[in-house]
Amino acid sequence: QVQLVESGGGLVQAGDSLRLSCAASGLTFSNYPMGWFRQAPGKERELVAAISWSGGSTYYADSVKGRFTISRDNAKNTVYLQILSLKPEDTAAYYCAAKSGGSISDRNSRLYDYWGQGTQVTVSS
């Protein structure tokens, strides 16, 4: 049974930093490109960052470039999302997801096979 478990979210102030983690089990983690999505109330889920199976390639949405960094540790079956200089508009539920192939720059969430339950990030101004 595949499980993706996010952690690291919380209530923070604007300008703070956070590191989200996603621990994977039940799959050969190093075979899967991974993505971080977020969904704010009343908005569609959007891909903010993705990383290739090796970690050698990354993708970022224009809205987060320069502030978000995705990384992975295949030995620990974990993918991370470092967020700097948090803004109120970053408030959302953040989800990690695994896909079995395809381009990491493809933002279609339906191409992802497995999803975590999400971790809430709330940024106060």
C-alpha cells in the first residue's frame, strides 16, 4: 500500500520560512518523479514544484521561483519543499504526489498516481 505523508506545515508569519517533508512508503521511491501541489480555498490545485526521480531536474511555477526549493533524499524516501519569505498568498493546503513518468513540467494533476493527505500552511500578515 502506497503512503505519502506530509509534515511541516503550520501557522507562520509573513517573512518566515518553512520546510515541508513528504515521507513515502510502499513504492520504489527512487523510480518516481515527485511534485508538490497546493490548493487554497476556492482555487484549483496547482503544481508549485516538481523533481525528477534522480533529483537532477526540477520545475517551479513562476509564482514561486526564487522562494521555493524542492529536493529529495532517495535513501530516506523523502521529498522536501523549502519555502522562504512566506507570503499570505502562500496560504494553502500543500500536497505531495508521485507520478510514474512523464515530464516534470507537465502541471496536470491527473498525471500523478499517488497523493498525500496534505499539510496546511497558513501565513499571517
